[in-house]
Amino acid sequence: MINKDAAISVTTKPIRGAWLVVAILFVIGFLNYLDRIMITTMRSSIIEDMPMTDAEFGLLTAVFLWVYGALSPFAGYLADKFKRSTVIIISLVVWSVVTWLTAHAQNYEQLLATRALMGISEACYIPAALALIADYHKGNSRSFATGLHMAGVMLGQSFGFLGGWLAEKYHWSDAFTVFGIIGIVYAFLIIWILKDPPKNPSIETDGAGKAPSVITGNPKVSFADAIKNLFRSRAFIILLIFWALLGVVGWMIMGWLPTYYKEHFSLTQTEAGKFGTLYIYPFSLLGVLVGGVLADAFLKKYLDSRIRIPLIALLIAAPAVFIASSTSVILITAIGFAIYAFTRVFSDTNMMPILCMISDEKYRATGYGVLNMFATIVGGIGLYASGALKDANIDFATMFKGAAILLLVCAGLLFVIKKQIFPKNKNAS
């Protein structure tokens, strides 16, 4: 049965101030992912101060993911129960302080502890931010608004090379000091601007103009009820598996691509950082925008466009990764991973809109938190396992080929979800 949110009227307009909220969150998303990704581009500089194996370095990102993932459902619940804007601002302040503290780590154990603390503080952001965007954008702007926010995330990832650059030019700790302070300052600048949507009831109608749904805002929620409500849906369980497997691919490639370029093509740390971030994430930035525009544009013709578009994109991403990891020509590798970066993120743009089709409206943030938990914990295991396999002399090219196969599996799971939500519906095909 089609959820009413899947058939929402494409003429519904965003709530007043909706695009300002997206603009504010764009910057926060930028800082969020810049702070978490730049450590992957300064591996050599950190190891000079704190000798460690590849597995131990992989653990720095893996422990962040495990803590981040484990707390995501509860963090999402907080965003459903309390004001989403308040949760977002507190999260920004705390993770910026932790970023600053990272610069003062004196040994591996302290550095590992700051990465765990980073996971605690950043867990509250994404579920609250995407749910807030969905609250403001009711109709045919939802995917593009989500994509615009994700563009900030991708821009932050693309500037992750700054970590490696600052580490080589000055010291690896300087980047954490600078961006930690910037985050704290920005939080105080927006504290009076970022708000939840008005509590006045708003009306949503389905595609046929039937059965309006009255949104009263701030409904009473229960964490136990949220979990039962979400896992009652077979489509949600399949979506959970899909997002977890996509997390394995995403974190494996994001975490180890700079190292792959450095070792496979004998590049310097700065050059590898550019190929692994600066030359990749701009395509992701473009991808989240295009993925959102296409999903919204085809919504009138295909109610399943927010599933159909990322499904097709994954079928393009899989062979691109396989080819990129099967060549010794750096240009072909760069093009292959650029195609992957562009198409894979169509799923990121449309994940919250897909979740809105499946879950109860009052548990959107909790639902996304549950998805995040599985994606990051499983992704962290994959990231750590990749480092361990590397220590066992298994090259990243082989691992990336395995990632290409997983992308095909993810496409198949999206197809199953499509059939679950739109069973032989003429408006969905």
C-alpha cells in the first residue's frame, strides 16, 4: 500500500523560511563532514608523531563510526521529541569543541578517545537536519532541498584535502584548531535564526487531492513505539539492509581512496589527498543536486521517481568502480571514481524522501537514526576490516572490486523496495 507521503501533491509549497533553513544547514553540513574526513588525508603526518599500523589508523575512523552509529537512533529520537533546531545547534557546539580538543591529543589513546567523542556529538546532527528539511519542504521541493543540504556535506568532504595540506605545511593539529573555532563561532551566529517550522497546522494532500493530513507539530513520541512502528514495515527492514551495505561501500572508498592513490600511483600525500577528495567530492556535490532535481522533476509522471532515479544511478556506479580499480592509468581511475561519486549520492539525496514514504511522520528522525546506526556500524567494520586486509597484503584494488559488486546488490534491494511501496501501481511505472 502506498504511503500518503509517496503521493503528496506536487503543488505543495515550502513553508516560509524553508530555503533559509537549507542555507544555514548547508554550512553546518560542510563543517560536519570537513571535521570528520580531514583526518584521512593526514595519515603520514599523524603517524610521524604517533606510530601506528594501518589497522590502528583505520580504527580512528571506525571507532567514530561505531559510536556515531550506536547513538544515532537515540539521537534521532531526541530530534523527534524536542526541537530539531535546538538539537542541531547543541550538536554543532559540542563537536566543534571536540574538534578543537583533537588538536591537543598527545598519544594514540587520546586521539582515539577524541574520535569516539566526535561520534557522540555528531550523531545528533544528520537525523535532525534532514527531518527539519522534510518538515519545511512538503512537496516537490523535498528532494532538491535535501540534495542542496547534502551538497554542503559533499563540499566539506571535497575540502578534506586541507587537512593533509595544513599537516604538511604546518602541523596536523592546526587544522583541528582552526575548524573547531570556526564551528563554535558559527553556532553562536545562528542561534537566533535557526528555528523549527511554525506550530500552526499545515495541510498536505495526496496526489489525487484526497484525505488531507493535518500536521500539528511536536507530537508526543515514544522511543519504544518508534522502534516497533518502524520495524513493523518490511520495506523499512529492506531499506535498512540497503543503507548498511551502501555504508560499507561509501566508508571503505572514502576512508581509503587517498591511500590507494598514494600507494598505487606513487603520489605525495598532498597529491593523493587532492585525487581522493578535491577531485572526487565536487562530483558528489553535483550528484546530490542533480539527483534531487531529477527525482522532483519526474514526480508528476512517476510517483516512485525518488526510488527509480537512485536505482538507475547505482547501476551506473557499479561498473565505474570496477573499471577504476582495474587499471594502472590514473586518468581512467580518476574518471571511474568521479562517475561513482556523482551517481552513488543520488541515494543520499533521496533517502529521507524515501523514508517519508515508509515511516510514520512523527518518527522520521528516529527512523533515519536507525538507518544511520546500521550504515555506520557496518561501514565502520568494513573500514577497519579493509585496514586489516591491507596489513595482510590484500590490495585496495581487490577490495574496491568487491565494493562494485555490493553496489549491484544495493540496486537490487532498491528494486524490491520499489515493488513494496508501489505494487503494480500505474502511476509508479
